[in-house]
Amino acid sequence: VSAFESEANVREEVNKRTCKAGYTNREGGPPASGRIISKPANDKYRKNYRRIFGHS
């Protein structure tokens, strides 16, 4: 942190940027709903993967 920036201003800017990216809310907490949802691979996924990429 430079001498011209206060810790609160830097924290506010970091929260603003991470909120815009969808990682946190404006207060720095977890977002209301996550953007990245991970699901286990099922048969439909494996079939589509083989169809698109040609291998398993």
C-alpha cells in the first residue's frame, strides 16, 4: 500500500473488483449464488465427450 492510499480504500477496491468478477459480494463475503457449479460426470456427459473429442 502506498503512502497515498489508505488500507480501507485498497480493501474497498479489491472487494469491488472481486465482486465484479463474481467471486464475492460487495462486502467481501461469498456470493449469493456461485457461478461455477461442479457436477460429477454421468453417462450423458461421457457419451457427449466421446462424440465431441473422439476418445474417452
